[in-house]
Amino acid sequence: MVKISPDPIDPSKVYDLITANSAGSVVLHYAVVKPMAGATGTTSYIDYATNGDTEAELRAIADILAAEFSVEDVLLIRRTGRLGLGEIISLVAVSSPNSDDAFEACRQGISRFKKMQTIIKNEVCAMTPTDATE
């Protein structure tokens, strides 16, 4: 299953979305907005928007993971909109009969999320008192 949503990802409901009838392992990875210090200050929030068929790109990632690894199910969720520090950006969840495939498929999913072509990221920074004095 793939999902694009402007709504927050609720970790308490995610496990119920992935099929795990024959899985011996379920791996979930949440990416969150973290503060990054840069030349223009420290991250205040990030705006995520779509440009193109993001759902198709997510389906393609899920299909690749299913083809390359022994998985029962793949769940990919991607947020859009303005996300503040600590908010969940995305989820990669994989269920598999074995833990090696579950972990590696999840790791590959994370890597592919970082390279998505249909997601536009605009990081907004604010000067902090220490930034202003340097």
C-alpha cells in the first residue's frame, strides 16, 4: 500500500495497515524533521510538495522492494505540507518471513525515498541568537 497525505502519520495506527499474516518480522522506519544548522540559520520547518505522479513513484518503489526481497507486504507513506521539527515525514514499513529481508528492504526503501523525483523540499531556516553573533 502507498499513501500520500497532508495529515500527520499516527504511529499507533500504522501497524494495522501492513499485512503480517505469515511474517516473522515487521520493520518500520519513520523519518522525522530534524534541526539542521546551515549558513542561513537552523531549520524551523520544511515544506514538502508534490510535482508529478508521486503515487506512481511510490508504487514503483514498493514494486522494486517486493521484487528484490522476500516480503509479504510493503507500506509506504509520504507526508506533504508544512512539517515542523520532530514531525514524521515518511514511513517505510516491510513485513517478511525473515528479518534479513525485512531490514534490507526497509533500508532500500529509505534510500529510494531520499531520491524521489516527485517530491519538492523547501527547508525554511531561522537565525538563532548564536547564529546572529557569529
